[in-house]
Amino acid sequence: MNKLLVNIIRWILVLPVMVLAHIIAYYVYLWLSDDLKVTFFKYVEIIMAFAIASGVSIIAGTLVAPSNRKTVSVVLCTISCTLMAIGMYVIISNYYKYGLMGVLGNVASIIGAIVGTYIVHEEIVEE
């Protein structure tokens, strides 16, 4: 296959891979940590699942990009944090429906995205 065509396909797949990695990481973490039955720890599990899934999604989306990986990680982090901020606005404006867990999940996702971007900047070398 032509190298240009491969690069175009990889650029097209950045966002879908990011979303898919987020979903898979979230459910795999919850599945692996399903042994805790205490309510308080269940909330901590969910918050950690949001943070880990968000970080993994940034790293996965960055690894799919064919070039400019550090810039891609910053753009993906910005997109993710913007979506989480919008989600926090919706949750806070409807607080009686969603409660504190929705806000904490979004905060954890923002922190996870920033940590994922930091990991990309420290560990992934530009090709």
C-alpha cells in the first residue's frame, strides 16, 4: 500500500481509536476490580476507571498518529478536557439527577487526560 494512503488512514483512525480505547480501558478496569463490594470503594473504583481510561485513550490516539505525536497528544487532551468540562456543566446544572459522582468522574477524566499527555511527552519519542 502507498505510504501516503497508510498515513491518511492512520490520521482518520486517531479519534475512533481514542474513543474505543477509552471504552475498553474503562470496562476492563471495572471488570478486573469487580471484587470490591463496599460502596465507598466502589465509588473510588469508578473514579479510577475514568482517570485510567482517559489516560489510556490519549496514549492510544497518540500512538496511532503517524507524525507530530506530541502535538497530537496536546490536541487530544484539549478535546477530551473540553468535552469533560461540557459534561461537568451539564451535570452541575442538573445536579439533583446526577450528583457528586458525575462531577468527580469528569474531574478524574481531566486529570487522567493530563497525565496521559504527560506520559506521551516523557516516554514517546518522535519518529
